Amino acid sequence: MRFTKMQGCGNDYVYINGFEEQIPAEEKPGLVRRLSDRHFGIGGDGVIFVNPSKEADFEMEMYNADGSRSEMCGNGIRCVAKFAYDKGLTDADRISIVSAGRMNYLELTVEKDPQKSGDRGQVTKVRVNMGSPILEPDLIPVRAQGATAVDEPITVEGNQYHMTCVSMGNPHAVIFRENVGDMELAQIGPALEHHERFPRRTNVEFVEVLDRRTCFMRVWERGTGETLACGTGCCAVAVACVLNGLTENAVTVRLLGGELFIEWDREKNLVYMTGPAVTVFEGEV
């Protein structure tokens, strides 16, 4: 089976061409766990299958490293766009990708070598229309006290935090605090991910606001652990920043693996994410 290892801001996945590789659904969770293992496999935050779709140009079928399905990954979907273009599956610089029933529209930045005649170029950056943020607790889902979960207290292992919950196709709990870089995230992350208030578990973002246009984030991803970046998490962070009056509608989110630029168009209620997509290596397993 051929594979491509790709990353967006250090959020790395193993990509499989679903047009060519036909793998039974019941075998995928075990395969994902083997491929994602950083010691005995290829290594990654999970596996993404790039499949044909009747409703979009492509389908993104995403799995976390533990073999569980996930609805969406912002860094992952940018790499799907690069994979599709660079592999010749499309010639378009504007495409649609569906993930877990949610449609996303992407704009590709293609760089060509002017010294190579007829060069198709390669995708270096992708802007994604991530859709509208979901704030209704039942739809995130989160057990909340009001119509939204904004700056809402939550007690974890005897400590109280204040969270703002947003879904960008997958659930996020955003917590603002200082000295995020010094946190022992591996200690608090699992307790929040599996907290009883999150029926389908949750991704957790700890955020330090640096100024009105910049913040720093560390993320604990559901089913994976701490990762270097999370695209949907950055979108949720930008929305949470605005809802709490901490930043402007456009913000650069700094991550352990790089930076993503997020814009929340309040008039259209759409979130846009712009960032890199990089091929690391390819192989056969």
C-alpha cells in the first residue's frame, strides 16, 4: 500500500489514496493504529483517506491515532487539498471536500517553477472556508448551563477552569490562562477530554492572548494527545477570543508547530483558515 506522510504546522497524518486502495471498513481502525505508531509504524497523529465523493470533489475520511473516527481536522483538510492537486487528481485551484457530512470549500495557492515549461506547480498554502461555528451546547455537544457555553466554569480534579465551547464540526473546549507554555498538558488534558460534561469527549485548547491580533495555543486532541497544531482548534480559539472580547475578528494563532491565520466573518458567520500544507515523505508499507 502506498502512502504519503504530510503535515500542516506539525499536525502530521498518513495519507492514503482511497481512489486506489480498497480497504474494508472493519480493518481500518487496526490499520490506523499500526500506521500511526511512532515507534513501530510510520508515525502520525492519525490516518486520512482521500476518497471519491458524489457530493463534493473529494471526501476526507479521518481517523485519530487510536483508531477512532474524527469529524474534521483543519490542518488535515489543507493537506488533502495539496495531496489531490499534487497527485493530479484535480487541476482546479478551488475545490470542495466533504468530511463526516460537512462540506468545506478551499482555495489553493499553487507555486510554479518559471524555468520549467508546462510545470503544474505544487500547492504551498491553502485557505479553507471552515463554515459556521456551532455554539448550541446540544450540538457541540457539551452539558452546559445556558444557551451557550461562554466563560462557563468547569471543575476538573478539584481545580476550576473557565471554558468557552465551540464546534467546528468537532467539539472544542477553549480555556484562557497565562503561562500556557509552562503547563503540564499531559496531566490535565485527559481529564478534560473524558470529562462527564462532554458526551463525545472533546478537544481542549489552552490559550494565552498576546495582543488584540495574536494568541498562543497548546492543544490536547481527542483520541491523540498533545499535538503541534490543530486547525479546527485554532478556528474555535478565534471564535472564543471574539466571544470573550479578547481579540479582533481576525487573529494569528501561534502554535508549537507554526502559525495559522483565522478570520471570523461575523456578517456571514463563516470562519476562514489560511496556512501551509507540506509533504514530508512517501513510501510503501
